[in-house]
Amino acid sequence: MTLTFEAIFNAKAGIIYYKHLIVPVDIVAQIKEKGIKRMKITLNGSVTTHSALISDGTGNHFIIMNKENEKKLKLNLGDKVNVIVEEDTSKYGMPLSDEMAELLRIDDEALGYFDSLKPGVRRNLIYLVSKVKSSDIRLVKSLIIMDYLKMKKGNLDFKELNQCMKDWRGRYSN
């Protein structure tokens, strides 16, 4: 199923400040009717991202926008954005980088710990790796994550993991 609509780029202040795309009520109804949880979203025909519908608690729904996509699309608040929504049928709700996929393929222990994490935590780790442009750095980050998960037997502490990544950068940045 593919849905196409126009959304307004907006911002909301609350406990946290976030920018988002407002999803029309009829589109929300179709997404919910089909039971779609995770979506592959194409914005203005040029930027593809993975997301889910977020409710504001008053019946309205939106898709959160990150700064990177906002800059790529050169958006200003109030701009209209053409949106194409498809169901995300990937295993983890977003695509794995080739480097991370290969490491998980060859390391059963790391895969077991990775698969035992909550879906949102897995997506966060996938994003940490996939946002990097360099294949070498994606590989290193994937290795650090897999080694960390094995060392900690799947008990993830993001603060500690981030420190491991900083320590690696500090050793090899010269």
C-alpha cells in the first residue's frame, strides 16, 4: 500500500521542542486501518526516511523530522511537503548498513544480544551506525556496538557505549 499526501512542516514546544509533519486525519485512518506501525517515507521525491506515526494526545498525528532532512529539503516552518508513505517491511523497522548487517550475519552471539533488545533501542543503534558517511567508520562503530553487547551480555547503557566510541576516536584521531 502506498499513500500520497501533502503535509505542513510545523514545530511544537512542550517538554521537548520538535519539528514535524502534520499527517491528515484521513491518511492516519488508512494507516491505522492497515495496521501499519513503521513506515518508509519519501519527502518531496528526494529524501527517504523511516518513521512511525506519533500522536499528540488530542487526536492529531505527525511524523517527526530531524535536522538533517530539514536541511536537505531546505524547509521553513509552514512549508508544504509532498509525502509518500509505504509500509516498512524491513526486519528492524529501518535498513541496516551493509557493514552492520555483515557483522550480525557472521556473529551469532552479537546477533542474539542485538535481537533481544527492544525495537526502539535496535533502531537507535542502527541509526548511530547508518548516519555515518564513511564505510570504515560504519564498520568500526558496528564492531564497537557488537563487542559492547557481548561484553555486557546485552545490557545496554548508552552513556557507557558512547564513552566506548569516544575512547576509540581519541586513540585513533591522530
